[in-house]
Amino acid sequence: MSQTKPIMSVALLFCVSHMLSANTLQETSIDAASIQGSAATATELDQEAIKTEQLEVQAKQRINVFSTQLKKALLGAVQENGLKHAVSVCKEQAPVIAQNLSTDDWTIARTSLKTRNAENTPSDWEHAMLTLFDQRYKAGDQASSLHASIVKDNNFKYIQAIPTGKLCLACHGKSVEPSLLQQIQTNYPHDKATGFTLQDLRGAFVVTKSAITVSR
């Protein structure tokens, strides 16, 4: 393997789990009319906002751990046997890492408008957020501003956009090297995650916590 290919491959790994931080776009189930004229209700909503803020911090922490561990696994695979080996390692290791982080009523996953793994197909809310994010990204918004949270039926969900980096195109672009594409299709027979450009979002991290209670 040439010296250039490992360097480019390592950079590619960072686009897989690109970390973002910025102002949060909130989506909640709160009815605005219910807070008018009630100081007590306003206080409750303030407490809910604080609780949501705390949950967002914890969600971001899990995303950071997930991406760090996956990058480490992929880096080892690339160094061992190139990008094709990394495809197999990603298929095997990503679900294990996600499962290990899915504790204490938390779950973590990735999704996209064009998934590589059919099990990561977005829910209706996730699809709506991904579509909105993609539209805003194409309109010029920074990817770092594209994340949202929702609290509904005692469940909290946080979604954080992942942009398509230049080197992501090696596995997800319009011209994937034929032998690499064959390896991808072998591991992911229902793959839809090619044809991306730098103007597209690659997808998003999704972190959920169930059975939450709002502090009073």
C-alpha cells in the first residue's frame, strides 16, 4: 500500500463520525398556549428546558464515545488491510459499540435519507429532521447548527447531522472504486448510501432515552 492511501483513509474515518457542536434547534411537544398567564406552568417549562438541556449533553457524550471507538476500530482495519477490510469491520463493530452504549434506557444509532444498513432506516420524525437539515445545509447553513431534540410521551430523542466530507466520497460518492463497491454490496446487499456529493448531508446520529421524568 502506498504512503498516500493510508493517510487519506485515516482522514476518511473522521468523516464517518464527524462531531458537531452548536446551538440546538429544539422540537418539543409543548403547547405554547398552555403557558400564557400561568407563572407556575412557566416554572415547570423552565425545569423541563433544563432537563432537556441536561439530556442533550449526555446524548452528545454518547455520540463522542461511539464515534471515538468506531474510529479506532476502523483505523486498525485500514492499517491492517485497507478500506475493503474497514467495510467488514464497520459492519461487525458498529452494532456492538452501539449496543454497549445502549444502557440505562439510552440507545444510540445512525440514520440517513440513504442508508447503507436497512436497519438504520429513519422514523417519520427522523426523516422529517433529515429532510429539513438537508434543505438548510444546501441553503448555506453550517452543519454544526443542524441538530434537534424532542420530548414526547416520556421519551427524549436527540438527532445530530453528519456532513459529507470530501474523503467520505471514497465509499459514498458517485464513483466508488469497483472492487470496494463490490465489497460494500457484499456486506450491505440493500445499500443505498452512494451517490453523495459535498452538498449533501451524509446522515445523522440519533440518541434516545426512554422513560424519562421531568424535574419538578
